[in-house]
Amino acid sequence: MNLDKVFDNNEKWIKDKLKVKDNYFEELGKGQNPELLYIGCSDSRVTAEELMGAEPGEVFVHRNIANMVISIDLNVMSVLNYAVDHLKVKYIVVCGHYACGGVKAAMQSADLGILNPWLRNIRDVYRIHKTELNTIEDEDKKYDRLVELNVKEQCVNLIKTAAVQKAYRERGLKVHGWVFDVHTGKLIDLKINFEKYLKDIMEIYHLD
Ligand SMILES: [Zn+2]
């Protein structure tokens, strides 16, 4: 990637936008009103807006290694609270992807330094779903299933937060789980049963 080319690309992008709408940047400068909070993986192949066909201003984005929602991560929790309490987003999506290096790295017997505590959360997902995962012999299929189960557990982590519980009660905000298949480009809806998970965990995690 040639960094000088980035600025040429940017000039071309500005021209393309203005061709379609001559006040495009005036409008963009007025503020944002995104309806969707997207929490995805940092993987360079999984671009948030591009794979959804979304435009600037439509999606509030947070990305980290393996699309994790960790309750003591100030970054994801700040993004969540800002998106839900201030931007009043209508939907939250956790989007994982097959062949996720973070998910695979989490299951290797290796000391990965600062990544150890981060990826440890994925080992916990494995432990919760060990019975199912241990029946899958094909290594790649096992990791792909772990990717799906990780998305599900991160959705549950979102439901554990006061912000999501309050927004669900007040305006029906729901959490969705998706997986991007890097081999086909297809976006798959895992059809997370929000109400079921909410009901299942509220006995223990009820906050608001
Ligand atoms: Zn990934």
C-alpha cells in the first residue's frame, strides 16, 4: 500500500461524493445520527461499512481483536454507553468472522504476552461450550463454530449491561449477532434470540 496514493484516492473520493450530492460534506459536518452500533473484529478483511453497503454517518463502529465485549474494557463500554444513551441507536450488532486469527490464537498453547488476558475470554467461551465443540473433529469447522459461539456470548455480555437493559425496557433496543464469511463475502445472521437470553440471564444480571 502506497501512502501517497491514499491522498490521491481521498481527492477522488471527495469528487465522487460531490458529483452525487454537491452539499455532501456540508451535511456530513452537521453531525451524526447513526441507527446502528457495530462491534466487530479489527481484522483488515472485515470492513464494517463496506460489507454492509453503509455510508459515512450511518454506523457507529467499534472494532477490537475478536469482537469482544468485556465489562472492564473502558473502550468498548464507553462506545456502548455513548451509542445507546446519547446517540440512541436502534440496533446493536456484534459481528464476528470465520477464520478469525484472534479466536484461533486464543486456543493455542502459547504465551502471547499482553494478548493473554484479552484472549482468555475466548477460552472461557470454549469452556462454556466444551461439550459441543469437542464433538467437532475438523479443526477449521471447530474454530468457525467457536467464532459463532463467541459472537453469541458477546451478545449476552451486552445484555448484561445496564445501558442495554434500560434501552430495551424504554425503547425496545435489541442486540443482533452476525458472522461474516471471509471465504464467500456473505454476511450471516445468527438470529440471536434476544428475549430468550435476556430472560435466561436476568435472574443473575438484572441491573436496570
Ligand atoms: Zn478476527
